Amino acid sequence: MISPHLEAEHDRLLQLIQTVRDSGSVAPINVWISPAPKGEHIYYKLSSKNPDIKNLHLGKASSEKYRDWRARIQRREAIAELEQQLSMLQALIDRQATLVPATSDLNLNL
């Protein structure tokens, strides 16, 4: 039997991931924002290792494009963190599922 607390946490993490996804677009992997100094000002560009996504000029930090992509990257990072927590939790659930039947068998033999 799996702990109801672990199941509840599993469901909570899945719900959080969905909430983050529903809050807006998520940046793909291997995409980041790079500063591009030009004279006295700093402009930003979207850089990428993905061939599908070309470098994109984002403008200043106050621009709508910059803020949009910054939020997309933050959502991607939040999802990655939650998925890592979910993976660790799933390992605990799997471990508990394999240990509990073995423990139950021992109790039946007593």
C-alpha cells in the first residue's frame, strides 16, 4: 500500500506543473536571453542552440518581448524543478510499493 501522503504530494506536484503550463507559453530547452551591449545601453537577444528557433532581438529590459521571454524561461525553469521533485517522489513511491509487499509477507508468516 502506498502512503496517502505520498499520493497527495504526487497529485499536488502534477497540479502545480499544469498550473504553470496554463499560465502562459513555456520556453523550449536550449533557449536563453543574452545581453548585447550597444553604446551606453544594454539590449537583449534571445539565443538558442535549437535550429528551429533563430536568434531574436528582444530590445531593452523594459520591452514587452523581453518580459514575455523572461517569463517563458522562468516557467520552463519552474516546471523543470517541479518535474525533478516529482521524479524523486516517484522513486520513493516505487520503493515503498516494492517494500510493503515484502513486509506484509513477513507478517503473514509469523
